Amino acid sequence: MATNTISARLDETTRGKLELLAQATKRSKSFLVTEAIQEYIKTQEWQIAAIKKGLEAAEQGDFATDDEVREFFHSRGIDEA
């Protein structure tokens, strides 16, 4: 896979932690940054897809009933105050 170079500014604390992590894992800083960005993008893509799905359901009027909401919270040990 072809790669491109980008640059980013890190504060000293983050840079130091990255350096220590690279040493501890015997990985390059570049590898760790690439891995972190890939995971961040994957999470953001999932969240955006879930939000879009929720908005589509809402636009179609697909909402939980009051009883469904109460049951959801009750099943997690959270009862009405």
C-alpha cells in the first residue's frame, strides 16, 4: 500500500508518552500514530453511521414507547425517581 507523509504538532507531554510507548512496544512512533488514527477513524465512522440510522428512524416516526423506555432503564437497575 502506498503511503503519504503528514505532520502533526504534539504537546511535549503527548510526545513524551508516544516516545515511551514506542520504546515499550518496540514499534516506531509512525506505526503507533498510524494505528491510533485508523482506530479513531473507525470509531468516528461507526458513530456517524449510528447517528444517521437514528435520524432516519426518527424521521419515519420510529420511537420507543414510554413503556419500552421504562423497561430499558428498569432492566439496568435504574428506576424512576
